[in-house]
Amino acid sequence: MSPHPAPDSSGHNLLFLSLLLLAALAAVALLTRPLTPIDETRYVSAAWEMWLRGDFLVPFKNGSPYSDKPPFLFWMFQAGWALFGVNDWWPRLVLPLFSAGGLLLTYGLARRLWPQRAGLGGQAALVLTSTLLWVVFSTSIMFDVVLSFWVLSGLHGVLSAAAGKRRGFVLLGVAIGLGVLTKGPVILLNLLPVVALAPWWNPGLKWGRWFGGTLLAVLLGAAIALSWALPAGFSGGEAYRNAIFWGQTANRMVESFAHRRPFWWYVPLLPFLLFPWFAWPAWWKALSRHRREGLDRGSRFCLAWMLPVFVAFCFISGKQPHYLIPLFPAFALLTVRLLAERRNTHVGLPALLAAMLGGAMILAATGHIPAVNREEVALPSAWPGGVLIGLALAAWMAGRRGAAPVPNLALLGAASVALVQVAAMNSIGPIYNIKSMALAIKQVQDEGRPVANIAIYHAQYQFLGRLEAPLAEVTGVRAAQWLAAHPDGYAVVYLDNRRQLVGISARYKQVYRGGGVALVDAQTASGLLSIAAE
């Protein structure tokens, strides 16, 4: 039996601080960043089309079944719309809410792994809140933070099962099932290694009971997932059925190996993704000392959770930074354990890097970085860079005076993310905010005119314009044929250079992702296609 946890008033205070930081960062994201094409707009549009159809089994994208993602996140959007009405803000709050749940679960794991070390849970939540990639995806409409919530829930089940409680296997099974409904079978990759390595981090387990209970948990998870997949497969048709039962597993793995990113691709990104913690020399010194002194049960648990999954993702050629997000709570827990007995409060290198970032922001704002000048419609603001330099100096001075390093670095990391977003607000909005274009398309459709998208269409306009009819997706020869067959129609045309927007007579036009986009009548669209073909 584990000893009773020590009183943890300091941990509660730090947990509260981490939740406040998350709320502030979510508010900054809502105020500074639009729903961003193509991923965020596509996922909300899939939920919108389900809502329009009253079909809660099969996601749709531009009028066709959408098999790339399971429906759990879309269900969460629709639940909020049922309570508050259809709006833009609720889908953007779902991820911060799950992130807050992840902080609470991380706090609970620390209390269970190191019950006699008061304060580690709150510190772990604070480290997680300030880690760059966790913050970014806690305020973005993606699936990985929700997946992390189910991974953390499953790990609580693993610890309960290791303590001899059968309900732990039930919780593990429920987490597997809901994780599959969130992002597919990848949750098994995140959970099964720590289960398989349980004899290392929790010696003395009865193997038969342990792996038998794990098998039952996997079967329970499969039953939960199949309770959606079977009726959805029959409802969505043969192509959709084949996609969710085969394409979500074997095909995706096969395609992933064709992406050809090298084995080491994640490694140079880690200092950036885990800023400011991974770039702090004291972290590495504490790791070396902890390894020499011997790993305790909690540290072994974190390593069994983190390292096998990281190595597996390195071997899989299809790599994206956000695939690693479910490992970030393990990193946060290990970090606070390493620093538990650390007396060095100096934070020189992270503070220097933050100050350099602030300097780069000022250079970008004053037009001294050519790459920014070429890509942005408006230069970013300069003052956030100056504020960040000031905060970096304050963090350095606080460290010299003995301030606790975890809150000090956490506040610096969170402030860095917030200030970068504030600085980029005027630059990002004109390029990625496509709501006005979506509303213009809605007006054309309300007039009874057909609209085509002259490119691969990611449904980026469906929700923002509250479109109730799909766009025709046409490219190449089919585009010219569609325009000839619909002389009263309109087309969304994409331009490689934003300067081409000048002189085009359009219902609506704007810069878009380094180029331009225009909603034009069929005759104008035909002319633009002819010019492009020359």
C-alpha cells in the first residue's frame, strides 16, 4: 500500500496558478488568432455538417463522409452548440477545457507517484502549462490534447490496477475506448508500453493477473469503439466502412512510412518544443545526478511511459511535432522530480534565449528580417518583443536572488508564448482570417448560384460561412468544364502571388497563405485560368 499523501497546500496554490495561466493563454489565443485553415476550419466544418444533417454517427466534409478522424471531438462541439447555440467561440474553448483536465490529472499522478513529496503535483501542472507545444495545442482545434486527457486517465487506471484495484482495469479500458474515438488506435501505442514495463517500475506484480486484466481492458476499449464504428460503418456506406476499419490502422501506417522523415527528426526540435525546460542546464545536471543516485518508482514510471513511445515515433517516418504531446505530462512529472532537491535557482540560459527571441521580434517588427517582410501583409508589433526582453531580465534577476525556479521559468515560458501571439496578431489576421470570404460565398449561395472551389477543397469555408450546401471541388480540365456548364456560377480561385489581386473584379478577394484568393464570376474565373495556363 502507498503511504498517505503529505499535506499539499503549496501544490494546490501552484495548480491554481497553472489553471489561471492556461485561462489567460486561452484568452490571448481567442483574441489574437482566428480559426486557422486548413486544419482548424476543416474539423469545425465536419462537426457543422454533422449538426446540419442531424447525423451524429458519420462526420461529413463538404457533403461526403469524412473518415480521417473519429467523431469524439465533433461530438464535443455539438454538445456545446446544443447548450449555447451554434457559435464560433465554443469549439475554441473545448481544447482549453480538456487541457485543464489534463493539468488536474497530471497533478493527481504526481500525488500518487510521490505521495510524500508535497508540492510536486502543482509544480508538474505549472511546468506543463508553460511548455511551448502543450500551450500552442491547448489553444488550437486539434486532437492531441484530448488524446492526452485519455492517456492520463488510462494511466490513473494503470496505477490503480497496480495497487490491486480491479476498477483500475475498467478505467484503463474506458480510456482506451474513448481515446480510439478521439484519434484512433494510436492510444494503444501511448498506453501499452508502460503496462508492459510494469514489472520494472512496480516489481512484485502477479503476471497472470496483470496481463489478463490488461487484455480485458483492451477488449473493453474495443467494445466502446465498436459501439460507434459498427453502426457508423453501415450508415456511411462501403467506402466509409472500409476507411474506418482499415484506413485508420494499416493503411495509415503504410502511408506513414512513405513520408521519409529521418529517424532523428524529432531530436533537434526538442529544445524548441519543450522550451524553456529542455534548454536549462540545471535540468540536465539534475538528470545526471538522479540517474547516479538511482531511479525511484515514479521516475521509472515516467521513463517507461515516455521513452518507448518516443523511440517508436522516431522509427515511424510520418512525423509531426504534435504527435509527441501525450508524452509532455511525463516530461513535466519527471522534471519536477529531478528538481525536487535542486538548490540552483539560476535560469540564465532560458532567460537569454527568451531575450534573444524578444530581440528577433523587434527586428521583425522593424523590417530587418527579409523573410518576414516578404510573407506578411503587415509587420508585427514591436512592443511585445521589448516586454519579453524585460521579463527575461526580471526572470534572470529573480533567479540570482533565489526565486523558486519552477514558477520563475513557467511564467517566463507562458509569457513568451502569449507575447509572440500578440506581436503576430496584425500579421496573421489578414492572411488566415477567411470568415469574410466564407460569408461572401454564403451570400452567393443564398442567391441560388452554384459555387466551385478551383483547387483541392478542405471545407475551410463551410462552418465560418454557415454554408448549407457543398462547394463543387474541381481542378484542371474539370474546372474549365464546370465553368462552361455554369455560366451564372461563381468560383473561388487561388493565386500564387498576392499582387495578382490588383485589378481583378471580384465579389470578394483577400490575401491568403502567402498568395491570394478571389470569389469571381464564371467568366472572370475562366479568364484567370487561361492566363495561368499560358
